[in-house]
Amino acid sequence: MSTPEPGKPIYNVKNPFIAKVKRAFDISGSDAPKHTRHYEIELTGSQLVYTPGDSLAVQPTNDPALVYETLKALGFSGEEIVKHPKTGIEVPIRQALIEATLITEIDNKLIKAIIEKTMGNTTLAGLLEPEKKDELKSYLWGRYVIDLLLENPSAKFEPQEFMLTQKKLNIRLYSISSSQKAHPEEVHLTVATVRYSSHGRARGGVASTFLAERITVGETLIPVFVNHGKGFRLPEPDDETPVIMIGPGTGIAPFRAFLEERKATAAKGKAWLFFGEVSAKTCFFYKDEFEAYLADGTLAKLTTAWSRDQAEKIYVQHKMLENSAEIYTWLEQGAIVYVCGDASRMAVDVDKALHSIIEKEGSKTTEEASAYMAAFKEAKRYRRDVY
Ligand SMILES: Cc1cc2nc3c(=O)[nH]c(=O)nc-3n(C[C@H](O)[C@H](O)[C@H](O)COP(=O)(O)OP(=O)(O)OC[C@H]3O[C@@H](n4cnc5c(N)ncnc54)[C@H](O)[C@@H]3O)c2cc1C
Ligand SMILES: NC(=O)c1ccc[n+]([C@@H]2O[C@H](COP(=O)([O-])OP(=O)(O)OC[C@H]3O[C@@H](n4cnc5c(N)ncnc54)[C@H](OP(=O)(O)O)[C@@H]3O)[C@@H](O)[C@H]2O)c1
């Protein structure tokens, strides 16, 4: 964890730094199946300090168009006065919904209130029973507050009563994708814009669409603060330890920061980056930078996996298995393995690939490979930042 220098301000959720985006651009091509963007946030005057491996907390606001629709479904003008859920100050409900309420997720309090107000005459009836947990989860998947209001028009709320049924709109974390040594007055982010459709509406993730669609570069005020990472740190620059970085998709973010830092500090150990995305043509994020690092030796190796450039899926773990002998050599040389990105599928499969590599190349039994992995974790040489 980076220790703030004496006299430097400490920013946190109650005292965020109010930043502006200096530059933002797409890093995925226009015909890519997903939209990923690079953001450069201005820090001048903030004295904000970060270290590669840290993430930035961003406080988003809701889409005013969705707030308008939600107010319409409630039968409110938007001017009704309620308590701001975060400050307790009286504000128009429109402002409270834009700034502080998670209208894209449904709290059980809202379900309970609708069941009561409709006297059970609703598809929600019974869904709060403990044995209906899975049914409730699948019912709520892709539904916003507005969906429940439109499906239950007889459930009428007073403005403050409605506010009490809502969750708070909290910060989102983004892995920092820059080194402060390379950009003293900036912090960079690499963000995939979450977009999907459900229940007949185009939907968007609150924070990722806030950044992609609702900010004006150089103008919009964005509350941010650094969430200091604990163990996701580079070895010391004068250390010879090799590093293997596995970061498909937006998992690349901290590794761009690591590489900028290693170039700035002329780090000694060798570095190997595994990057995966759907297609080399549309989603080779930061290609020019990584190729320059290969040319100047900041990166010893760059291995890519393009999942949709051929009939069968090729993922980072397939490329790891193809390179198993060399990965094992690096492990035996004391390499630290870093993994960042999707927790539910990728990180699990990468973990399995590491086990297979150790088993095969170390001529070990499954149990011996597990013991090797356990020792490897114990030595803090397996560092993951997955979400
Ligand atoms: C430590 C950490 C670091 C992170 N770093 C990064 C990073 O560098 N870059 C990055 O892009 N993200 C990163 N994330 C993820 C990021 O914090 C947000 O979770 C992400 O941007 C989505 O937030 P959002 O507000 O846009 O979406 P939300 O409003 O939170 O919406 C996401 C939700 O939408 C719902 N949803 C999504 N797709 C569908 C669908 N098809 N059908 C129905 N419902 C759906 C799901 O409930 C999902 O949880 C990181 C997370 C953590 C914890
Ligand atoms: N909590 C949230 O709200 C939230 C929001 C955004 C992202 N995320 C998580 O962050 C992840 C990163 O999203 P992203 O858009 O940057 O990229 P991503 O969805 O992880 O995709 C990046 C690459 O990884 C591939 N991939 C898919 N399954 C894989 C597996 N099992 N092993 C290895 N690679 C695999 C994808 O291939 P294909 O797509 O061709 O299969 C693609 O080529 C998401 O998957 C999601 O889990 C969470």
C-alpha cells in the first residue's frame, strides 16, 4: 500500500477528489462486439498519489433519461422534496435519484412494499420466501426499479417512502492503467462499456456508461479516490525476479501501468505479458505501446490469444499451455505470476492451466502440483486482482 506523504491530502469516499477527464478515446474498433475505452483523468493540484496495482474509485451518476422514466412511472414531477440518501439534505427527488440511488437494482424493501401495496396481487408474491431465493434471483436478472413499477401500477408511493425502498448508488472500482512516474498529473483507466438489452429496453452499466456517454471532456466533475491495492504489487525495480502477467480484456489495465512503471524505473527482471481479446483487428488494446516495449526490452515476451479470429476459441490459458515448458522455466527461476480480469471463468481456467503446466513440466503428480501451487501462493508469488 502506498503511504501518503505527510501533508498530502487523503481522499476517500467522504472526501473524494473532484476530477475532470482530460482525454478519452475508444481502444476497441468500431466493428468490435464490445466497446472499450481509455480515459485520462487530470490530477493537477490534487497531490493524489497512486502506485501500479491500485484501483480508482469513481462515483457515477445515473442516466437522467432513466430517472425521468422512473419518475414518470411513479407519477412524480421530479420536484418533490426528499432527503438526499447520502447527505440527508432536502433536495428534489430528481436530484436524489440521479446522484445517490441505485435505480438499476432492486432492493427487497421495494419488493416487500409492492407486495403490501398490491395486497399480494403481484407476480412478486411469495418471491421473498427463503426457498424461492433462486427464483427471485432469476426474476430480478436484468430488471430495473422501473420494470417493477410498470408491472405493478397499482402500487403508489409517497416520494420519501419510495426513497426508503432504494439502495444507494455507490462507487465503482477501476484498475489504474497508468504509472504516475510516466504521468505525474494523470491517472488512466481502461473501461469496457457494459451494454445489453432486457425486458424490451437497451440497458447500460451505470458507471461505464456514465464515463462513455454522460461526461464532457474537460467539464464534467467526477468524484474519485484511490483504493490502495494490498498485494498486487511489482517486485522492486532492482530485483531480478521475472514477472508473468496474464490480463485478457480489461484485465490488461494494471499491466499497462506495470509496464510503464518498469520502463520508467529500468526494472531488471524479465517480463512476459499474455493478452487476450476477441480479435486482433478490433481489440488489440495498446498494441503500439506493447510492441515498443518488446523492441526496447521492457517486455521480453508478448503472447496474444484472439478468441474469435478462428472457428475454435483460443484463450490466454491455451497459449499458456502451448508455452508450458518456458512458463515452468520462469516459475523455477522465481517468477511472480499476476492475473487480472474476469473472476468467474478466466481466472479459474488460468489457475487450472498453471496446475497442468506444473504437473506436466515438473513431472509431478496432481497432489505434488497442488503442493507446488500452495507453496507458490504462500510465497506470495501468485497475485490476482480478479472481479
Ligand atoms: C478491483 C476491481 C477492478 C476493476 N477494474 C476494472 C477495469 O479496469 N475495467 C473495467 O471495465 N471494469 C473493471 N472493474 C469492474 C467495474 O468496477 C464495474 O463493475 C464495471 O464497470 C460495471 O459497472 P457499471 O456501473 O458500468 O455496471 P453496473 O451498473 O454495475 O451493471 C453491471 C450489472 O449489470 C447486469 N448485467 C450485465 N450484463 C447483463 C445482461 N446481459 N443481462 C442482464 N443483466 C446484465 C449485472 O447485474 C451486472 O452486475 C473492476 C472491478 C473491481 C472490483
Ligand atoms: N461485475 C461487473 O459488473 C462486471 C462488469 C464488466 C466486466 N466484468 C467482468 O470483467 C470481465 C472482463 O470483461 P472484459 O469485457 O474486459 O473482457 P472479457 O469478457 O473477460 O473478454 C476478454 C477475452 O477473454 C475471453 N474469455 C472468455 N472466457 C474466457 C475464459 N474462460 N478464459 C479466458 N478467456 C476467456 C473472451 O472471449 P469470448 O468473449 O470470445 O469468449 C475475450 O477474448 C468480464 O468477463 C466480467 O466477468 C464484471
